[in-house]
Amino acid sequence: MLIDQVYARLRDAIADLTLPPGERIRQAELADSLGVSRQPVSHALQLLKRDGLVCDSGRQGLEVAPIDANHLRQLYQVRTALDGLAARLAATRMAEGALPQHALARLQDTVAAGMSMTRGTPVARQVRVEVAFHTALHDASGNPLIAQTVAPQWPHIMRAMAATLGTLPMQEVVWHEHGEIVARIAAGDPDGAESAARQHTETDGGNARREWLARLKPSN
């Protein structure tokens, strides 16, 4: 459906900061750039407004929603709990011989993809691989409610990721931590896997919050 396609493209553009926070939405320009009429763009923007990715701006105008540091803190509190649970469940399945080999291989493959990235890797690509890792982790847990709970929040999470994955040192740290999570899962170590996942996500959330606070300072 055309509206769904337009919605997905705009959502992705907001998630990878192609459409940055605070940017005024000009429906005619968006319609031209996407090669569609204004009607599907208008419908898609209402869906994005529902998701909290677009908000009102002035008289009958819209803009890309700002990123709120407190919302980031709350978002990463939930992520920390869910990622820790997912890692624990995946490691428990491994210890019990119930984790499919393809699930472990999927985690290992995403870590390898992350470690192979270089300074020139586009941030959008970094974010996609990061999402692929955490999605694989959630699926490895064997509890589908984890992925279902996180799914609506991915665009918000991805905006935070895009802010912190732009430098190679940060990228290397992130993927080293991912590798440690997978190693603990592969060893069938639920406590170690949960601890590694929680520590990684707590650190990631702190970095994202500090980055956005720093970006906001010049405009205050």
C-alpha cells in the first residue's frame, strides 16, 4: 500500500537523522522527493505523529519531533531490562541444549559484520547492523514478547544510536561488548550474559543521553 511505503521511508529517514529533530515538514517537497501525491504523505505524517516522531509546529505545521533526554533515559531503562532478560534466556537455552544453532550463528554473524565496519562506514549502515544484532538477541531468547515490546520503539532507539555511532572508537567499543554478550551466551552462562547485556545497554544509554544534551546546549 502506498501510504505504508511512504510511512516506512519517512520513518527510516527520521530514524537515521536524514530528517533531523526540529526540521520543518514541507509536505509538497516531501511528495516531490518521493514521487507521490501529497495525500499519502499527509496520511503517513499522521501515523508518524501518532508514533511521536512528528509533532505540531506553529499554525497547522509539523516538524520532526525533538529528542528529549529524559525520554531517552526512560527508553534505555526499559531496554536494559529487556536486553538483560533476552541474554539470560538465550544463555539458558544454550545451557539446556535448546538454542538452535542458526540462532547462535545469526548473533555471531552480526558481530562479525559490526567488527568489519570501518571509519568510512555510513552511520545509517552502522545503525542497521546494530539493530540486527539486538533483534537477533531478542529472537534468541525464545520469548516473542520481548521483540514485540521493543518494536514500536525502534525508530526512537535508532535516533539515539545514530548520535553515538559516528566515531570509530565508539564503534569498536560497542562491538567488543556485543561480542562479549555472544561469548557468554555461547558458553551457556546466564548470569554473565545478562550482566554483559545490561552493562552494555546502560553505557549505551548514558552515551546517547550525554550526546543529545551536548547537542542541545548551543541552542539554549
